[in-house]
Amino acid sequence: MRDSFHRLLLGAPKSGSGKTMITCGLLTAFQLRDISCRSFKCGPDFIDPMFHKHVLGIEGGNLDTYFLEKERVRDQFMARALGADVSVIEGVMGYYDGVGGNTTQASSYEVACAIDAPVVLIIDCKGASLSLAAVAKGFLEYKADSHIAGVILNRTSKAMAERLKPEIEALGVKVYGYLPECEEGRLDSRHLGLVLPGEIGGLKEKLKQLAETMEATIDIQGLLELARSASPLLTSDSFVEENVPIGEEQEQVSIGIAMDDAFCFYYQENLELLKSMGARLVPFSPCKDHKLPEGILGILLGGGYPELYAKELSENTSMLSDVNQAFHSSLPILAECGGFMYLHEELTTDEGTYPMAGVIKGKVFPTKRLGRFGYIEVHPKEDLSFLKKGESIRGHEFHYWDSENNGDHMEAVKPGQNRSWDCVHGKNHLMAGFPHFYYPSNPSLPRRFLEACRNYKSQECSEMPVTGKG
């Protein structure tokens, strides 16, 4: 079986070059032309795929060659891209930036190689002119198989773009146009990255205006033709569109999943893997709902921004009590980063200290700097509820808060570095910590979680102590 899998990756020399807005503008322009699109993000980012979904109305996906081998990333791409007219992949950081800061592992470049995608480099022109040709030349020549086929000049004028175009095209790549500095091409940021799409008033109209500007200054048709020039990808007869392990038919099990402004960081691949194993995900809001959904047999508490909603979360005492009682009745719980913060006794922000669910002893507090940032491989130090000693799972950490009680049931190891630390509470049907796990890197974790949910039976656990240190 063959599918064209028309595709295009938008990379850049560095973060802040305009990848997200130009990606969203291009997706919007394609939509206005009635072209069916899929979107992807290189790396472990949660927020940029939310912007893609805001445009397309459908979930995107992450492509990450640290989490999965290149062959599995390729299969994952084909699974989601199947049937679309074109797929747009947004790069991460600088095009060659990978694990450890001195390798290309898990870089946008490595993803481009894995899926054999043509690449357009978005170059931020602010404060430079002819030197940008040297930047393009360096990126083209750094790797013989750079996959770079074109350039978009961002934040520059028509006159400067016209002067630079022949200088850059002499290097053997096409300049697909420019984007002037404009209000519709700008997004605000906060400590974990961009603000969320729902916080930007009139975002749809802003992106439509951006797409209209890009139609006037960027060769949209040329980019479409470049995507269509990508080499066909071969699929086998046994290719499974969902690209998830399929086992025996499992009884469905209802899992409550925290989903609101405070908790919204979830890998789509994690959720799809859970669904393939029989999970029925039931959304609830720890901010607004007064109790957990009826009939659930487990809880997922993802990452997000609980610190921005600490007052609302703290004042919703009935939900806090319900979550605490669920833990004490041995309801299986998976919580990471923001969800882990929510389970503590207290959450401290610049505005004050707020009571939380009281499952984890101690408090979380701001550190004003990134702690334990980046990719990790996590190893249980003993047999735990959902992972066994000798196994591992991959993920990452990205947070400006820390805990008095991070847990010590697992060890996180930084790839390529002589650095590790203890983390995660992993007993009593609980797995909670700062790491964001990527479930496809070890499907045993979600499988055992769902097994525990199926085996769950309510029981009186009022004497079970709050999780202590260690």
C-alpha cells in the first residue's frame, strides 16, 4: 500500500523565530483553500499542538526521536497523516538542536530524516541583512543531507527581502517569501512558553488576517508544491492506522481525566494508547466541578498551570475532598507535574499559600528558574504499582516549581550526562511526580494502570496515612 503523505517541516535557527505563528498561518491558509491538513510538533511540547488544534479543529501529534526509535516515529507519522492532503510539521528550538545541546538526537533535523520531509527554514531577520545568507549557508552545509529546500524570511520588509532573495537562492534553495513585522504575527509568552490559545481573544480572526498577509507575501502555492514533492512513504499491508498495540478485546473502563484551564498538558499519543487498551476518558474540571465524575475507576491528573488557578482550585473544597477520599479508597491515580502539584497539601505562589488535595505530604513552591529541565529516562528502584524494577519509561521535566516531597521510588537519568535524581511516588495505586511520561515508550505503564482500575473495588481506607516522605 502506498500513500503520498505530502509533507513539509518548518524549522528555524533558534527558538523565537516565528515557527508557531507561521505554522498556524500556513495551516489557516491551506484550510481557506479547502485543503485537508494534519499537523505535528517535533519534540515534547504541549502548547504548540494546542494552537494547531485551534486552527484545524482536530488533534495533532508529537514526533520525537528520543521518546521512540526513528522507525516508530515514521510509523506514527503515517498513522495520523493517512488520508490528508498535506501534513505540516513544526520544528522545535533550533533545527539541529538535540539531546544534551551537543547532539542532533531528537532534533527537528532528525525528525526530518526519519520521515524524509522537505524543510523550509524560517529565519528571523530582525537586526540583520546580508549576514542572513551566511546563516542559511551554514545550515545548508552543516549536514550533507540537511533536507532544507527553502527559506522564509520573517520580520523583514519587502525591499530587504527582494535584496536578500538572490543572495540566498544562489546557495541552491528557494526563498518562498517573507513576513513583515505585524501584530497578527505576534504571540505572548509566559514561563512555560506561549500563552494558551483560549487566553487570546479573537485568535481565529487574528490567524485569518495572518493567513491573508502570508498569501500576499509568501508563496503558499509553492510551499504546497514542495510538500507534494516529498518522496512517497511505503506502508505494509499490516499497517494499523491507529499505530498502537492492539491486544485482546478489553472491557471498557471509565477514567476521569482533569481537563480545564489548569490541567491541559496531555500527549495525544498517551490518550490514544489508553483508549486502545479500553479506557473511556471522562473529562472533569478540578476548578469548576464540585465532585469527580460518577462511576470512574481511575484518575488522570495531567500537567498545566495550577499555579495560575491556585485560588479557584483551593476554594473548590468539595473537589479537593473528593480527590483525597478517592486516593484513600485506593482508586488508581496517575498524576504528573501540575497534577502532582495539585495532590500536595499546599501550593505556594507569589500571591500566597493555598490548601490543595492533601494526598502528598508537604508543599510545592516557586523557584523562579527551570529545575531538572529536559529529557529523562526513569527507572523504578523497586517493583511499583505500574512499573517493575528493571523496566524504564522515557519522558521529560519542565517546571519552575519544586516540592518538599518529590518522592524516591524512581530514579530519573539525564541522557548523555552523568546526572540523576530521585523522583515519583509510586505505591498504593498512585504514580505521581514531576516527570511527564510518554506512554508509547513503555506501554506496560498504562496497561498496568488500567488493570488496576479494572480490579479496583471501593473499600474503607480511612486509616491509610497521607503519603509520607520517600
